[in-house]
Amino acid sequence: MTTTDLPLLPLGKGRDLDAERGVECPGDLPAASDPDLVARARAAKDALGERLFVLGHHYQRDEVIQFADVTGDSFKLARDAAARPEAEFIVFCGVHFMAESADILTGDSQQVILPDLAAGCSMADMARLSQVEDAWDAMVEAGIAEAVVPVTYMNSSADIKAFCGRNGGVVCTSSNADVALEWAFAQKPDSAVPAKVLFLPDQHLGRNTAVLKLGFSLDDCVVWDPQQPNGGLSAGQLRDARMILWRGHCSVHGRFSEDVVDELRATHPGINILVHPECQHEVVLKADLVGSTEFIIKTIEAAAPGSVWAIGTELNLVKRLADANPDKTIVFLDRNVCYCSTMNRIDLPHLVWTLESLVSGTVVNRIEVDPETEQWAKVALQQMLDLPGRSHRD
């Protein structure tokens, strides 16, 4: 790795356009204070009619979600878009890797648009292709690559999904990570060293799944740090490991802590702790229930009236669940307000600007995955779809 891979920029000064996936939106956005924004969005959406399909991720702001034709997790939304071939414009209110997945799955006649190109994902950007290729080269040199199957979480860039496709790997979601890992370990039964998985880019989902679902120990897991020579691991550690976890995490789910869980249990006897598996292992161990975004939603919807819940996931969704379930007490599993900062970049001014640009005949912020990357990413995605017996939800 060279020093130019990860430039250090003084706070508020300078920009790395490659890392930030485009931080400049051409054109003039409507003012955030414009009282006519809602009416303008409705008018533009009506003018585009069936040519437009708006996708809204669960973590989006309410001001944006109200204009979504469908809501859901990232992979569900991408598949929803693919099921609407008559829609010429797919406006994805989410983050960059989600729009890439939609572009991969939709037809050539459909154009996928991200209202703000700066809506990236810090977790996805923690695993860059050059870094992952360097790690793979190190595993080849250590003599273990033949025993390793790469598995990447859906929350990863298209080129990381393609890397997994080229190297016999698979994509997973938080709902089917255990099935994906079981499949991956079964691919290398005759290797000279124990079969291994390189899990990208979220170490917490990989660790929680391997230990709590597959029965591995924490000692079976090592963390590859792309900032360190050889990932900070010896050849012996790599040979002995079963799970090689990439040093990545979700900036939201990684914030939740054990001490807050303890405080809530002390002050609210009988409270139910419900968290996403991207949370730290220690938090997951203290939770009552752990599951994907869809699991969290369904659990709250089915919960008994009067029950009390603390939820460890993105705050927009927690607030929406609390508003939709007034017969239950729902609180956020953190002392501080914690929105996903990049998800929140998609706001009403950006959405109005995007829709009005389409009405005027200008396609802005189109997300296009190059053909070779798309081809290999589809291989890894199809392998996920071929996994037995589990829904493919984030």
C-alpha cells in the first residue's frame, strides 16, 4: 500500500474525490427552507409517471421516504427495481453501494440515479479493491490462499463483490450470513490447511455469525488490518485461523456499548434489547434478540402492547418504528443522537433537484458499473441466490 491510498486531509480542507465517490453535485439545489419543496417533488414525480421508480432505504429521512414507491433493505430494493423493467429512471434514496447493486441487477434500458453522490458508506469504503488484492497476495505468499473463500457482506462496493466472484466467493446479507459461511467452508474440504473465510468488510457481522451461529471460538477469528504490514498478522496466525475478518465496521452500529445496555436494564426492568448483528460482539451477547433490519421491523410489529424495547440500529428507523407503534415503548440504544451521516445526505432538496432535472430531460448522478465488474459481481450475487433455505435480506 502506498501513502497515496489513504490521504490524510486536515479537517474541512481538501477532498479525495475517489474515496468520497463524488462530493460535488452539478447544478443548483433548491433551498432547504423552500416551503414549496414537497409540492415540487410531487409535481415532478407526477410528471414522470411510470417512467420513474423511487426506492427508499429504511434509514432514510421521513421527508424523503414519503416519496418512495417501495421501502426496504438494499438488496430487496435492487430486486424491486429489476422487477420494474418499464421504469426508465430508478432513483435510489440510499447510499452508493446500494445504487451499484441496483445498476447490476436492472436492465440496460434503465438508469440508476443517486440524488447525492456524496452519499457513500463508511463501512464499504473501509475495504478498497487495491487493499483486498494486497491481502490476497499476502495469503498466496503465506501458502493459504488455496484454503480461503472470500465472502463479502452486501454492504460493499461492486468491485469487492466482483473480487469475490472472480475468486470463488459469495455475497451475503445479515439474514443469510450463516448459510453463506457454511457454504464457503464446504468449498475447501481437501485443503492442506484448515478451510478459511476472508470476510469483508464488516468484522462484527463476521465474528458474530461465526461464533454465535457456526460454533467457532473467538480464537478462531483474526482481524486483518489493511493499515498494517501483512495485515498485522503472522503467517502462523493466518494458517491457524478459520475466520479472517477485515478490519471494517458500521459507524452507526459500532457505537452501541455494553454499559448502555446495563443502564437500561437497571432502570427499565423487563426491557427487551434488540440489535443488529453489525453491533460489537459484546453488545450482541447482552442483547435479547439479534437480527437484520427486516427482522427488527417484524419483531416490533409483532410485539405485545405495553412491551418496552431498546433498539440498536439507525435512528431514523428507530424513530419511525416508535411513531408507528404508539402502544409500545421504544427507545434508542445510545445516549447520543446517531443518524447515519451519509444516508442523511439524501434530503428533500437533492431529491427535488434530481426529479426536476429528469423532467427537464437531464439525467444527473447516474451510477454505472463497468461491464467486467458487473459480470463478476453477478457471479457472487447469483451464488448467494443459489444458497439453500434462507431469505436474502439485509
